[in-house]
Amino acid sequence: MLYTGKSILDVANANGFAIPAFNISDWAMFNGIMDISEETQAPVIIAIHPDEVSHITTDLIPAMHARAHRSSVPVAIHWDHGGTFEQMITAIHAGFTSVMIDASLKPFDENVALTRKVVEAAHAVGIQVEGELGTIGANDSYGESGADEIIYTNPDDAVRFVEQTGVDSLAIAIGTSHGLYPADRNPELRHDLLQEIKAAVGIPLVLHGGSGNPDSELSRAVELGINKINISSDIKVSYHNRMRQVLGTDERLREPNAIQPAPIAAMKVTAAEKIELFGAAGKASLY
């Protein structure tokens, strides 16, 4: 059940839940996320940002299509944080069913112009486009990191942006940051701002940088209109921390089937928590 970003998110928007967009960076992670999504009967978005694409390559996308087509849940394959028009064309040719163009660090008019250009190209072949307005913070320097500081999305600008670009979904800045929060920093979401933006634009809204935020903040954000939440750091930490433990037990371990099952299981526990928190469990029946 391979879906476009629009067809999968419109159902979430109409029914008041959020679909997790799990960033994967290898085939084992992908299969683990697919398995837990099927076990919980939750729609899922497989997100891959340019740094991850450079690692797995677009050659893996046809195999993801095959897995999605035999899946019991809706699946969209999403290019996350695309930075150029050329990247978006690459994504479309490679078989991504959803793309994000992130021109949020550019001036408003340049963001609009580039996003509109991507929308025109993607819509011509039935692909959904996510744009971003405002800047999401960064806690580290990894491939999906954001700006040095958060610039909150202005509701009036959001209305103009949606009207002028025709985007299908909008990533907004309401207080999240990419990466892992340092111990001395407490994330806090502007739920009042989210409520105002949702009332103004109506389309599916996206929250990036959801790792590390308190569960209560995220569940409230879903109640107020967030329909897609990107999760990357949380599942990668679970996966790789468990892998370090496994590898540390025996230096002779070398076969993937001896090393990876435990890390995948740990990642699935974290992913299942997010699926439940976002209200996505059991929602495959709506499609």
C-alpha cells in the first residue's frame, strides 16, 4: 500500500492524528520500522534526508517500493529536507512519493519562489510537497540540523506562503530543535502559536525536531493539528546504543543476523511508543 504524502496525510488531518515520519539510514532500520508499523497497524512515512540518501543511495528505493506494496499498512516514502530543485527532481525520478523542499533559511520571497517551482514540478506527476516556514533550531551538526536559533512561524506569513506556493503540508517552527537536547536545555512548544496557524491554513502541519520533547507536549500538539512528526534521533540512539552493547560482548561477532536483531528490537520499542503517542496505532483501517 504505497501512498503519496498527500493521500496519507489528508486522512490524518481529517481524523485528528499524526503519522510518524521515521528517518531511516539502512535497510535493517527500514525493515524494523515497517514491521512495527504493521504490528501496530499504523500508517507510516519513511523519511530519508540527503545525508542518509548519500549513505543508502537511491538504488534502494525500488526495494522499498516492493516492501511497501506487500505491506498491510499505508506507506509513503519521503525525501526529507531537500535543499535544491535538482534534489527534488532526483527524488521524483528515484521513486519517492513525497518530497520536502526546505528553503526556510532563505528570505520569504526566495523561499516562496523555490517552493512554488518544486510544487509545480511535483504536482505535475502527482507527488506531494512539504514546505517549511520559520526556522527549527539545531542541537548538533548532523545532516538534518537546523538554524542556530528558532525563528517562530508567523501565522500571517503562513497563510501567504500556502496561498502563493500551493504546498500540501507545512513544517512550522513552534519551539523544536533537531538532534538531542543538552542536559541544560528544556524544550518547550508554543501550542498557542500552533493553534493559531492551524486555524489560519487548515492543511496538514508538520513538526520537525520531535526527539526529546516531553510526551505531553507532543500529544497536545497532535490534538491541536500536527499531522506528521519527524523522529530521527530517538530511534537511532536506541538502535545504535544497543548495537554498541551487542558488539561489546564478543569481538568475534560478525554476522548481521547475530548482531542486528537486538538493535532492531530496541528501535521498535521506541518507535512503538511514538506511534501510540501520536495516535497512529490502529489507524491503517481508515485507509
